[in-house]
Amino acid sequence: MKAGVVVFPGSNCDHDVYHVLKHVLGQETSFLWHQDDDLQGSDLVVLPGGFAYGDYLRAGALAALSPVMGAVRRHAEAGGLVLGICNGFQVLLEAGLLPGAMRRNQNLRFLCRDVYLKTERNDLPFTWKLPAGKVMRIPIAHGEGNYEDSPERLDALEANGQVVFRYVTPEGARADDDPQWNPNGAARGIAGICNPGGNVLGMMPHPERCSEPILGNTDGLALLASAVEAGSRVLLETAR
Amino acid sequence: MTVLQEPLVSAETARSIGLNREEFERLKKILGREPNWTELGITSALWSEHCSYKSSKIYLREFPTEGPHVVQGPGENAGVVDIGYGWVAVFKMESHNHPSFIEPYQGSMTGVGGILRDIFTMGARPIACMDALRFGEIDAPRMRSLIDGVVRGVGDYGNCMGIPTVGGETGFHRCYNGNILVNAFALGIARHDEVFHARASGAGNPLLYVGSRTGRDGIHGATMASESFDAESEQKRPTVQVGDPFTEKILLEACLEAMRTGAIVAIQDMGAAGLTSSTFEMAGRGGTGLRLDLDHVPLRQPGLTPYEMMLSESQERMVLVAKKGREEELEQVFRRWGLEVAKIGEVTDTGHAVLLWHGGTAADIPIRPLTEEAPVYRRPVAEPSDLAERWRAPEVPQPADPRQALERLLATPEFASKAWITTQYDHTVRTNTVQGPGGDAAVLLLKGTPAGLAMTCDVNPVYCYFDPRRGGAQAVAEAMRNLACVGAEPVGLTDCLNFGNPERPEVSWQFREAIRGISEACRAFGVPVISGNVSFYNETEGASIYPTPAVAMVGVIPDLAGVPEASFRNAGDRIVLLGEDRSEFGGSAYLRLLHDLEQGRPPAVDLDAELRLARLLRSLVARGLLSTAHDLSEGGFLISLAEACFSRLLGARVEVPLAGADLFSESQGRAIVACAAAALGPVLRAAEEAGVPAREIGEVGGDVLEVRSAGETFRAPVAGLHEIWSTALPKALGL
């Protein structure tokens, strides 16, 4: 299994997710340059957080047009794993690989703090190792995480089982209208969604920032470990 | 295309851009002729207080700057200390006060941008920022928008760069109503053998210009920062630079990559006084000369004069000296990152800077007389005539109800939770943050080692106003205490010395005394000053700010296992008060915030006692005995005790021999610690051996803070105190 972390100009969580994949999970991992239309054989592609192209125009809008995104799109269409974290999620939305759009946080301010997430799909390559029913504590750090789409499309998203994570209370209860728990005002408390095939996941919170005991929180590690092991399993199946 | 008409050179026009008559004469003597307008502008910038340190130099020499860990002391873009495992830490703090008051968002953005360039110019990857902010009273004119703009600016720059803002401090005082302070600290790490310098050498080596193009923004920013404010200051908005963190992020990555090629001799960012200071300082340090081909400077719009090019403070630009013949390699790296590179000249051995433009010579000046040999002043110094009156011991009213006094203090912006600010800063990116904002010191992981880095910044301006020497020493002592609370041994200190107009004898006295205090404490603690910054002329309409010598101290924690928090963690833990309690209220928060009284000499600073306390705390942490350690500082015992309850809403029951107002006394050299019951004996024994007064005062638990003192008891539910504390700042800001 090979993991690739895309580096756009302005990506700034690229080293963080590389560190967890390579040094914490021991996976072969490489950086993928935005100008290259080549994923170097990566089974798992991560679009990291940051401010690609300074978030100028709109978050993710310019990065979505990078040469590497053509390769990411083909990888996704072939069923390959793609994980977009924070700015990476915004890029996936702008590239049309996931539905919906981001607005600025409801209070119009950048927010960096812990939030609580409930996982609605434990059967995905990205979530199968997450303990069912467990509420994850996980950091966010973004200015534009207020997910939005039309009511009909949101209904469809829910009906298709594409809502993967929602912001909840520490006890796991929905609190969509409470900024204490739904920090950015996202529609229906949506924090992460996947494509219909379940192989492309976008999420605002940062699992790589809570994957080591010394940082006081390891709730994110199971998510990245899920993706890594799922990548390996796909490989095994393909080999067979 | 517009070419501005340049004024004629005269003593009067020199004055108008900041050079006084003696300086103008001195320049004429150096040149042996009348300078032209470009030469005058260059000299004005280099001899500005901001660039030359002409009023502060004689005092700055008093700082201890050497020590076993010091790799590079003051004089470079930033200081460098050894932190073990083959790593060095590169850090510095700098002010951006004047621009931030004129235009808070861009001013604070470019403050952060400037300090970060100082760090990566040295070859280090920045891994942490802190910000020390001083605002006026929240109801003062423009103050809410200044606070909002500064916080957004600090946040937007660091957040986009992906460098966590892990700590800092925010204070409020009426002395800043007309002159806020924005001090930015940054720290980077590099391998020991990867440190770069800014000394131009090797005649024939090309000068490369990298980054943003040069425009007309920020012209004479350095001179503006060396003047006081008046009613006209609003017109100085065009001297404020405009920041672009995205370009800086690219510049950071490209520079670090370019440095690894081995093709760079020296590198310096274009900060204050832009192209002038970067090139002249590099050549001045290297004892070389340079030739600049101004026709090759990348311009944002055509028509800039040599004067404008040399004095523009357009942001996100660097100059580097390449090894001759290896320009191509460097250009490739920068182009891959989408950055513009231009060869704008070369190093010479003439000792002169020769500026060529449009086929002629735009300037020809000797470098060292303008840089290394710039004017140095010993300004008149005078102790304030009313010092005895200022030091008169204040009458201290007793609180009718200590609980109510505590609640009122927690509701002030001074003591309120700063989460409204710190949640706007990314403090977890780079995945090193073990303890972020809100603790005594920020704690960062040094990846690949068991060790950690700790950092804190401190100063109490009210103490410094009443006794700058004590205030200076207190800032250093508090910083060391904060580091000790997380088990860190200090390795170095940087400072940002914010003062009023040094041409006023009282301000020069404050400056001299503060430096003495800082130096005495640093010597006693064995902490070298490795970098720093002076900001004078912080006055508006003749009113100076309180002297505000902010210090930032960095320490190493040998092993992160067992580092305590500033908060109570476990019910049943025993609470121990360390240090000696006295009744000290000079310059105290209790008198200032509850009785509107600023009076008296600040608390005594016993350097030996501070050292004993710090050593004790470090050894207790190293032995893994403590779950909580929190120092006592502004607001005294009761404030610290309440703060320790907040993070987990855990209560405590204590009995102390402090009565009434003494619960808020600000005696130095104290801390509260909490440990498991089984560790209590060893903790008390260790304190006794260390010669630190210690007594068990109670136990952690429940959800009520219960304090018994002098036969009286008060109880306050922690949730209620927390509510007051956590909502006070947004409320005060009207949000």
C-alpha cells in the first residue's frame, strides 16, 4: 500500500499527515507535486489542509484546476481512495468530486478548537476501524467550514448515506443550531461527506492532529489507520 | 507612467525625512560632498532609530549575551541556541506598533510576516509564534476595531502560513489608548550545521532578488516607526505595508529548499527599509561592497525612482548572495515554486554601495560609515522627580467579600479568558502542540526526541512604570517561573522593548533602568539575551506609554513524560503553596482594577529565591511528581487558584493563612502545585531541601471552590466563576 500526500502551493498540513502516515502508521508515503499529473502509484491519496493558492478567489477554487487533480479524479473514478481534510475537502467540493459548497463560518471568524463528531457510516474504508457509536473529539482549524447545499440535495445526501460525520455534543446528541457544538453553522451539522461509492471522503476536522498519545488525543488515528489498511486490502484483493 | 518630482536636498528636506542637522552634516562629511536625494533617503532609513538603535545601543551592551547554549547572539536576523539532539532553536521578538495603530489588520499581518522571515532567513523552519498585545481601554475610541483588526491580522497570517500561534499575552491599560502594542515572537528549528548568516562575502558573487515585486507601499516605514504620533498620523497610512501570507508561505518553502543546494552564501529578508537595509546590512557585516543594477529590480508598476525602490517596504521579498556560477540552480528552485528571481547586482570589494540606474550612477556611498559606524547617542537621563511619591506605600482597602472581589477581577478584560482571541489562531497545526495557549508556558514536542520546547512571554507594564528596574527583573523572573512550571530549563531570552520618546530624559531613564533589571535577572539565572528589538516613540500627543519591556523566554524540557498542566486534573490531589507570602500591593491589579489606584513600589524580586523555586519545580516535574503547577503572578493567590479550576471545572478546598486583601497580594516567587496524596511527602521534603517555603493547603475535588482564611470561609461554585471568566471578554467587546 502506498500513500501520497498532495502538495499545493500553500498546503500547510502536508507534513502533518505525512508524518502520521509514515512515522506513526509506518506506511510508504510520498509527496505528490501539484504540477504532476501522476500519483506515483499511490493507493491512498490525501489532499491536506492549508490555504492552497492562499484561498484566493474561493477556498480550493484554484487548486481544483491543478494538473494533479486530473489524476486524482481518474483515481477516484477507478475506485481509489481519496481523503480530503479541511482545505482538501474544500478542493474536493470545488473539483466536483463531492457535492455542496462551503461558506464562511457563521461567526465570520477562523476557529481553532476541539469539536465532537458522530460517525454515521462505520462501513467505509475510512471509518471501519472507528468504534461504533463512539463520539470522537477532534480539532478543527478553519475559516470556511460552513457546509451548505439545497434542502433537496441535502435530503438526497442523507438518503444516500453520504453524510459520514456530524458535529454533535460530547454525549453524541445533534445540536445543529448550537454554535458551541456545531461550530461553523454547517447545514444539518455536517462535518464530513463521501461520494456515492464511499471511496472519496471530505471532512473539515483534522484527524492527523489527534493521532499521537503525547498530543493528548488519539481519536483520529483509527480513521487514518482505517484508510491505510483498507488501501492494503484493496491491493490484496486486486492481487488475487 | 508617473515619475515623482524629487525635492531639492537641504538641511530642511533632510529634516523632513528624519535626519537632524548634525546627521546631515555628518553625512556630508562622510561623502565629502552634498548627498543627492537617493543617498539622503538611504541614510535617513539606515540612521532611523528603528534600523540603527542609535539611542539604545549603549544600554543594550549591558545584556549578558553569552552562554553554553548560545550559537548566535544579537546582531543577526535572529538569535540561535542549541537545544540538543543536533537541533538549534532560532527565535526573536519584534514590534509592529505604529503600523498596527494606523492600520490594525495590515499592521499586525506584516508584523507576523516580518518576524517569520527573520527566522527562516537563518535557515530554520518556523514552528511556533506567540503574540504579546497591549490594548487601551476597550471603550476608548477605535479600540474595539483595533482589537478586532489586530487579532484577525495575527491570525490570518500565521494560520495561512501554517505556523501555530501557541501562546502570548494580552493586556489592557489606558496608557495604550493612543498607541497599542503588537509584539510578535517566532521560533524556528534547524539542524546545527544548517544555520545561515547574513554576511555578504566573495567579490563577484551575484545578488539575487526573490519574491514579490517592489511597489510604492511602505516607503519610509522605518522612519515613520521612529516618530511619535500626532493628529496627522492618519495620513501616514501609505507607509503601512500590505501583507500576503500566501506568497510568504511559498517564499518559506522555496528558501528552505534553495538553502539545501549549498549555493547560497548569505541571505536576508527585506524588512524595515527594504532593499536598503537588507543589502547594506549584509555588506556591512561582511565588510564588503556592492553594486546594484536598479534597472533589474522587479517592479509592480513602472516609473519608480531609485529613492522609491530603495525605501519601499513591499513585503515578502528576500535578497541573497549566491555562489558565482550557481545562480541557475537557485533560479530553478524558486521558479518551481512560482517565484520571480532577478539578478540585481553583485558583491564587490570596494566597501561602497554603487547604485546604477538608467545608464548613470544613482548613488555611491561608503557602507560601513552608514551601518556599523552609524551615530550612537547617549541621551540625557533623568529620574522622575516624583519617584518618592510614586513609591509611597498605598492604603490597601480590605475586601468586604473576597468572593465578590474575585468575581469582579475575573470579569475584567485583564483576567478574563482570552479564548475569544486564541481560538482565532491555529495553535495545533504542525502537530507539535502539547500545551497551547492558556497555560503558564506553551509546550511543543521536538519530534523524534523525548524532549520538548517551552516558551512564554511576560511583562507587567504597571510595575515597570513605578520601578522599571524591578519591573524588568520581574518580567524575567516570571518568565523563568512559567517555564519551570512545565519543567523547562531556560536556554535563552529575546525581548521587545517598547518605550516612549527617548529624547525625553524620563523615558531614557526608564529604558536604562529596565535594561539593568533584565540584565541583573538574566545574569543571576544564567539566561543569555540572544536577540531583541527596541521600539521607541510610542507616544501620542506627548503622552508616552508605560515602559513595556516584553521578554520571551525559551526553555528545554528534557522529557515530556510527566509534564504537569496549569489546571487541576484529579480529585483527591493535594495542593501545595510554594514560596513566601508577603503583603505587597504596589502596582497591583487588586488596587488598580478594584480601587482605581495605581500607587507604590512593585513587589520585591528576590532573584535567589526565584532560582531556588525554579530549580525545585523543574526537579519535581522531572521526577513526575506533579499533576498541576501554576505560578502566582498578577492578581495573586486567589486568581491563580481559580484559574487552576477552570479547564476541567474541578473544585478545590483550601485553608490558607492569607486574610482579606492578602489573597490578592502579588508577592513574587510563588506557585501552587498539586500532586497525588502519595507524592505529598516527597514534594514537601524536596521543597525543604531546596530552601523553598512550602505548605499543604488543601485538596482538589468537587465542583466548588472553598477557601478558608482567618476563620472565615467562602464558597463559589466553579461553574459560576467559569461563566464569568469565559464570557467577560466577548461581552466587553460587545459581541
